[in-house]
Amino acid sequence: MAYDPLALFANGESGAWYDPSDITTLFQDSEGTTPVTEDGQPVGLMLDKSGNGNHTTQSVSSKRPTYRSIDGLQWIEADGIDDFLSTAPVSGIATDADGMSLMMAVRSTGSRAVLVSQYDSSASNRNFSSVSTTQGNEFQFSVQNKTNFNVNVIASSSGNINSDSIFTGLWFRANNRAELTVNGSNSSSTHALSSVGSAMTEDISLFSLNNGGLLSSGRIYGVIIRGQHSSDQEVTDTEEYLTALTVLVFSAQIAVDVTAPTFSVIANNGIQVYYYRSGTQVITYSQNTQIKIRTLNTNQPL
Amino acid sequence: MRITVACPQQLQSDSNQLAMCLALSVADVDTYKDLSWQDADGNLYAVASFPTTDAWIHFAQNPLNRPAWDIDSVIDMDAVARAQNDLVFSDTAIEAVPNKLTACLGDNGLDVLLNMGLFAIPSSEEGI
């Protein structure tokens, strides 16, 4: 049975799940009266699929991200100038008791990596963010207290501009540990983060820190914010789910003449070609690469 | 087609009235909210960028009536007229000036703003 991210919220975990590939969750206006129906339309409301009711909105017309549906993939896109979405105030996601997870499939297209945050600039509260505000094009999963910047738990990953990124940020309060994995590259850090401030109630923002205080351009294919640190299996399942949102998957059978066992494939720009044998990924090619695959054993079909 | 608009500080109030008149609700009074961009002389601007159509551009440059949604007469139509008089459209990025509401076409809004001679002012959240 296909994995359903709703399982991450089955025990009443706080958070949100945003899924632009499910067009029934998208509306052009913030009141939810005009559904999104086609590529290029504004998104004024995106429903939360976690069951927590943390729907994200933008009431100002010019500040609404754009729904894109191209070649079988769907995402929402922000211009980095004024576009963002935010929820109503939500009780603090990163709590001492449960930690938190931020998992998302995104593409950054500007000088600042795609921002997802819950942030309070005025109080000594617990914030989280997906981006370093000092190294804008770098993903950084941080959980911190605003008024004492020495008590951060930060893990960073080099920037991935103009390519799709699978971001997994995990925070564990028990050992003051933050972990960030971007496209399989892992980093972590530890620090004695103060336990105060976990009662923050603030908006969750997409493409923004602090409701437009900082903005980022790019694509969001899917975002899962969970008030619980996730298990290895949950991370694996969710990363596979998120990856599928960024890749057009199709299958094909290629007949090969075993007496002349060669064939070639032209992978046009942006197309990735995968070859699986017995469930194992053998070859991946992309970006204008001409590939030739030849059987090593003519008795064994490709 | 995308349009990017630079609203100078002195035209902010009137421009937000125009934004409401061209858009969908009273919430659009916050279209030009944050003066977070500046030109080389230090003049401040609020900016907006959004997909548009030829029909919308034509609509924005012709006499406007109070929109049907504004049953409470929230919009100051005199301010709308003043903002329209200050509105300049261009098919390419042109220099933003502090006495015009400058609207330029271009697929990448950030590039358009750069070519309009505007620079983002670092936010108070930068560097935390």
C-alpha cells in the first residue's frame, strides 16, 4: 500500500502538511471560494492535509504565489519580491517534549533558499527556520531563541540553487541536537538550547520569515511540518514520497535484440533516465547525455 | 507575462487605493506596504510583482469605476485618479523615480527591480 504522510499525524501530532500536487487543496482567493483549476493561477489559500487545520493563506492579491502544472509536475512558485503564505497563529511546533521535523521538496531560484519558518521577532520564544539568514543561499535548519542568539541549534547544507532539493530537518530536544539532510548530504550540530519559550504561538510562513520580513523565491512541491522528531523509517518513507513529487515517473519496456544487444537513449535537458534491474538502481543519467547500455551477457535481458 | 511595480514612498497611500480598485478586496490596501527597497539616492520604495495580462494593463490605464465589492465605499476614488496620473507602464525595465508609480514587464521580477535601479534594504531579521 502506498505510503500516506497522514500517518505522521495519526497520534495527534501538531503541524501541517501542504501538498500542491493535490489541486483540491488550492484556492485562488484566501476565503476558499474560487478553486485553482489550471497552471498560472494565484494561490490565496492552501489547505493543510494533516488534520490540524493549519491552512495557509495570503489575502493581498499581488502577494499570492502562483500554481504551476507543467509536464506532469505541480508546485507553487513565489517571486521572492512579495509572495508568501502564512497560517493563523499556531502553538509552538518545536517543543521540549517532542522535538520537531521539517521535511519538504523545494527548488530555490533566487539568492535565498526556500524559507519555511515559525518565527517571533519580539520575544524570547522558540523559532525554527529552513534558511540561514546570514548565508542566504544555504539551507540551514535552525531551532533557536530569538533573544539569545548564542543558544542556537543549527545544521547547514550548501546551497542548491535552481535544482530540486529534498530537505529533512530534525530536532531532538533530549540531546540538543539538530540534523539536516539535503539530497542525502547530512550535517548536524549540538548546543545547549535553553528550554524556555516553547509556548510560542506564531504564524507558520511559507517562502518567508516573520510574515514577509524576509522572502525567498522558488518552488514548493510539498512541505510537512511535524511537532515530533521522526523515526528513521518515517524519514525514509517521507523522503521517498517527497522525491516522487519532483520527478516525472514513467516506465517503459525496451525490446532488445539479444543478437545485437545495444540500445541508446537521448536524455534531453531536464530529463533523468533511470535503469533498474531486480529492484536495484543501476544507472542514472541526465542533462543531454547520450547513454548506451549493452548487455554483458546475451542470455540475460536488460 | 509578469509585471513588477515600484511605488515610491510619497505615492504609497494613493497607490494602495489604486491597488484596491484594480484588485479584489480591502486587503489589497497592503499591496505597497513595506518600504524595503531603495534607489541609488536613498529614496524608498515598496514593490509588488504579479502575473498579468494585456487586458489588465489596458484596464489599469483607463478610467476606473468603484469595484462592485466595495459596497462600503472604502476606496478613495480621488486618490485612485491621482495614482493613475502618476502611473507609468513600460515593456522593459526603466529607472524608478520618486514621483512616479513605475510598472515594468519582465519574466523575472528580481531582475526587473535591479534594472530599475533598486536595491533591497537589509531586513532587521538579516544576520540573526
